Amino acid sequence: MILQKDFNGEPIELHRIVAKPLYFGLLCNVIIPMGLLLACYYYDKGHDLENKLGELANPLFYVFLVLAATEGAFAYWWRGKLLEKPMIRRKETFQQDVMFGLLRASRPVFILIAAISFYGFLYYFLTGRFTEAVFMVLFSFIVFQFVRPRFGAVNKLIERQYKMAEEGEFYTGNFDQADGSA
């Protein structure tokens, strides 16, 4: 069942609900890492970074790779756990509460995913290997693609939140309606 209207009888605007979390995720996981990667690229062209780690460079890359894979899996799991909790404060503010609740749940997950690209930049400055930095940034982008909000998933989230609100399960934390922060 796809809900067409909220408790007030207003049509549910999925694009509005998805927009803020998606833009925040794009900023954290695409725009900023790609900008930093571009800066590293130009720095790499003009400077010759030495490998400060020597023979430890390859094992460190594998350590970062395992950390990145673990963080990616954790981010996927954590997103699911955060979206299971009630987000609705009152039935009258259903759409706003879902929008701010989705943003509130997505922020820490997107920042965790952005840390994966940080491993690539750290590895680049320690070893001078630009290709591995690109790999880590691309990996963080792929993880973001799995975790980002999609219309189908948001429809299911809305249905779950609607059911919880009907059963009297409401969000009891405090957050400002103006920006959705907790």
C-alpha cells in the first residue's frame, strides 16, 4: 500500500522528503571528496610526494580497505536500524517529521561513509599513491549509492511511520522543526 495522503489529507510529497537528506549526502560523499581529489590531482602533478611508509604502504592499504569495507557494511546496517525508530512527533506534522527524521537519521551515516574517502586522502599523503586514493573515494561513492534514500524505500518508511503513529508510537526526543537537528 502506497500512502497518497497524510493524516491531514494533504498529498505526500516524496521529492520534498528525500531532497534534504539526498543533498546532504551528495555534499558529504560526492562533492567534497571529488573536490579534494581534484586538489590532490593538481598537487600530484606539480609535486613528487615520497613514500613515507616504505614497505608498509601495501599492508596499510589493505588495512584501510578492510576498514572501509567494514564501515560500508556498518553504515548499511546502521541506516536500517535508525530508520526503524519512530520519527513522528504529532500526526499534524507528519510530513515534516518524516523529512526531518530521515535527515536526522541520514546525517551520521553519510558522515561515516565520507570517512572512507578520508582514508584514501590519508593514504595519498603518506605514500604518494594517487590511484589508491581514487579507489577509496570511488568506494565511498559506491557505498553512498547503496545507502542513499530512494523513493521506494521512503515509501516503505512512510508506511511504517504512519502505522507507528496510528498505534501511538511517537518520537519523544527534541529537535528544532526549523532545521531538523536533534
